[in-house]
Amino acid sequence: MGRLVPAVTRALDILELFLDGDGTLSAPDIVRKLQLPRTTVHELVTTLAARKYIVPVAGQPGRYRLGVRPYQLGARYAEHLDLAAEGQQVARSVAETCDETVHVAILEETDVIYIAKVDSTHAVRMVSAAGRRLPAHCTSVGKMLLASLPEQELTARIPDGTELAGMTPNSITEPAALREALAEIRQRGVAVESRESNPDVSCVAAPVRDRTGQVVAALSISVPMIRWSDERRIELEQLAVKGAADLSERLGHRSVG
């Protein structure tokens, strides 16, 4: 790796400051936050403004906000985003950490479709494949995605009185019971499936968001029951949340707080 250029690093530090607060800064704000000399900040701000990376705030002399250039760069980056490819990379990283099977899935009507998958190296592991379709209500990724739908849309997809097909004796088959489970998932921010799609496997899942904050996918970790425990579940929930957040960041989402 080559040497970092200090001036470029400082300029990027200034741009990243605009991600916090109300999105506006003055030169004195930048001096205080970055502990840089005033002359250095003045030169960098002047350069960034000249290149339209930042622009003056109307009616607030001396304050700046992000200009059009960062948006143009972000839009070009977004043009080349591939959820499946990005999901495969993140799934691989998560699988390397926990050595369990990791999936990324999207919702289509009332089913989930797996768009990325990385296997565990254990001899005993979940057998599945990218491209497979399963009833959403029977899987952790599916329940996570259903829980993210507005109530009106959820009701349109799964009306009261719908007969939900079960995949195992543990599957949820009543819409009322499903809505109760989804309410808990919304509160916790993670979904758990215990032998609902496979009698020998349990899973945890977390939501993946795009740059607008909308849930567009979910990331899950699947574990054979011989390696499942409450302690393991808690550990994997945390890892799924982190993996989903990493994938969300790749898609342009920025968490607040």
C-alpha cells in the first residue's frame, strides 16, 4: 500500500464532517473539529468550493453544505451496485467468522428468494442453494422481510383467513400467530426461526437497507440443531445484525446515532 497524501486525507475528513449534525459547517467549525490550522482549512474549503464539493448556504454567510459533486459520484456508484454480488461478499465474510451457512434473500410476494449463499465448512450443515424459493413465513429472512412491510401491504399479501402452508410441525400456519411474531421481530430488530423450514435447522436474520432506509433484503445465519443453543443464538444474532449493517452500508445506507 502506498503512502497516504495528507492534503487529500484532510479534504476527505472535511467532507465526512458534513455527514453529521444538520449538514452545514463553517470554517471555524472545521478548525475546531479537526484541530487543523486556520490557513490550511481556508485553503481546503476554497478548493472544495471551487470544485463544487461544497457550496455556500443561502442566507448564512460563512457556512457551507455539500454540493452537487458528491451526489454525482454517489449516483454513479449506485448505478453499479449489484445486491447479489455485494451480498455474496458480505455473506462470505460473515461465514468466515462463524463457520455457519449464510444467506441473503429478497421478498417476492409471499416467498423469499435466496440471492446469495456461502456454506459452512462443517460436515453437518444446511443444504440449500442460491435461487431457491421458500414461503416467507417459514424462514427467518422471510419473517424479517414481512415484518418490514407497512401493515396495509402485509395485509394485502397475507389477508386474514389465509391458510399458510407449513413446512414442518413448527411452522406458523395462522395469520394471527404470524402477525404476533412479526410484531416481536419489529421490536427486537432481528428474526429467529426454530425448525420452521427444516426440522434440523434454526436461523437468525437481520434487515438490509438501501440508501433510502428501505428494507430491501435480509441476511440470515443457519445452524444445525446440534450446534444450536441460547448462547449461540445471541452470538449469531449480533453477527447477523453486523453483517446486515455492513451490506446496508455497501448499498449506501447510513445509520443514524
